[in-house]
Amino acid sequence: MHNHPSGDPSPSQADIQMTKAIIDIAKPLGIAVHDHIIVGKSGHASLRGMRLI
């Protein structure tokens, strides 16, 4: 989870790529990444809910 100071909770391409990299690194260690939430002034975005992960 992190925030976007701009207020727009839309995930950037860097957010998506970083999340996928963390998932790939965590999986062999038996760690599950359930979601990545981005909070902004106008609400929040869930990468899992947006089917990006």
C-alpha cells in the first residue's frame, strides 16, 4: 500500500511492474501478495480489483 501525493490513485506503469516483481520474488519464499492498494485524494485503487495482478 502507498499513496500518490498527486491525489490520483491510478496505478502507474512503474507501480504495476514493481508489484509484479515483488510477487515473482516473494512466491518462491512462500509469501503471497494479495493486493497492492494506492490511496489518493479522490479514493483508492486496488491492483487486484483492476485485474492488474
